[in-house]
Amino acid sequence: MNRPASFGAMRRLGLAAACAALALGLAGPPAHADTAYPAKPVKFITNFPAGGPLDILGRALGDALQKDLKQPFVVDNRPGAGGNIGADVVAKSPADGYTVLLSIDTTFTINPHLYASMPFAAKDLKPLMIFSSSGLAFGVGSSVDAKTLPDVINQGKAQPFTFASAGNGSPGHIAAEIFSNATGAKITHVPYKGNAPAVTALLSGEVQAGILATPGLLPQLQAGKLRALAVTGRQRSPLLPQVATVGELGLKDLEFEVLYLAMVPAATPEPVMQTLRRALQSALALPELKTRLASLDMVALGETGAAAQQHLDASRARYGRIVKATGMKLD
């Protein structure tokens, strides 16, 4: 007949169990509960239409990050209101690193001065990285008499030049207003629904000039159907190395660059941001990404942290002065 364990033995067993439980607690949760980021697909919200430079860049970056971080990076286009719609989606998303905004800087540097009200505040989003910058090309139709940018300025002082852009508040629209404000040349702005329709309008002679994304102009420039008089970036375009910058022409006030960047909700944990930054920096170093950037007329920057924020703040201040001087406003 089995005898019951003594009270002392039972107490010793209970104490041993309690010590084991305490040791497990100090060791932390089981390894399977400490899941590293990213543990599921990440969504890239792009706030401009599919098929444009931002969309193409986003898909190239997504492919590179998927190979690195072993999770899908899916592009979701949310265009509208100069990028405000897509930015607002991300600003109101959980700050967990699974919803990342891919944008151009104008949503944050120009829109606050253009729109009577914004759906989100600047403090709602934090820059993860400024990937690259890109200038625009100053194009004219082949039937336009002006052969140089000074010719356009002189003719525009006598009679307004019609300028195409990819839409109200687009980079080309802002660049055209900068051109008019800095030179005294008069312009009539004609907005189109994207770069491609604006190029078509230039080809048909519906408008005389346009400041537009270089990749969309390139085939027509190469065919001799349009002419490029200058590029607006600080450096010559990788696609048009023979075309001078506005700075080289003595018109540095006309410099205008588009910045391509990633933003996340401001409360995103720093370790998550560090993981994304490291993966993005690795992606930008890939030869195939460098080739893709060049094909999109982009110069790699890779700015992060305080440098990225300072770049955006300086651009916002500059464009605020320009918007105020031109009186531009959008509803």
C-alpha cells in the first residue's frame, strides 16, 4: 500500500515548481512570441498614379526589400489632391511599420501653402528616407521660335507663354510659377491630367512650353519633335547630359528638384525604422537599383534622420515664400 507524501516533501516540491516558474518569467516569453519585424506583408502607399516615376520606384524598392526582409512589399496607389489623400491614409494608420508612404516632397513642402486646409498635420508623419532627387526638363514645341531659355524669357515679357503641366499644384506647375516670378516672363498655365497628356499638348502645338518629368519627354526629344532648353536640377540629367542646368545658364533662382521619399506615422518604433532604413540603404546600393534610378532621371541621396528633416524644412520655407509671392491657392 502506497503511503502519501509527507507535508515537508510536498512543500519542497511546491517551492521547486515556484522557482522554476520564476526562472521562466525572468528569461522572458518563449522565442516564438518575440517575432521580429516584419512578420507579415508591408504595404507601400504611393500617393500618385500608377505608371509614374514614384510607382515605378516603389515597385523596384519593394522587390529589393522583399528579397532582403523575406516579406512581400505591396504597392497600393492612392492618388489625389496633390498627394494629400495617400498621405492621410498613412498618417491615420497604425504606427507599426506595416504601412509606409512613398511620396514626393511637394505633398509636405508645397501643399501646406497651397491648400486652405490639410487633412493631416506635419507632425503626424516622420521621414524615413529621402531616396533621390530629380529635376524637370524645360521643353518647347519644335514650331516655337525660342531657341534658348533667355529667348523664352524675353518673349514672355512681351506676351504670355502658354505652359503645360501635369496638373494644378504639380511640380511642373510650381516650377513654371517659379520661372515667371523670378524672370518677369508672363505665363498662362494650362494644367493636364498627368505628364503624358501634357506632352501630347506640346506635340500638337496646343501649348508652347512645359516643365515636365524628363522620362516622359525623352522619346519626343530624341525624335526631334520637342526641344529641351534646360533642366531644373542642381546637376545635369542622366538622361539629357548635353542639356545645361538653369544654374549653368545663370538662372540659379529657377532651380527646382523633386524629392522622392518614404514617410511613416510619427509614433513608429525606432527599431522598426532602423530595420527599414537599413534595408532601403542596401537596396539603393544595388547595381540594378542604380540603373533604375538613372532611367527615371533620379540622383540617389539616401538621406535619413535629421538631415532628411532639415532638407524638407528648408524646401518648405522656400516654397512658402514662392507660393505667397505668386498668390497660388487650391481648394
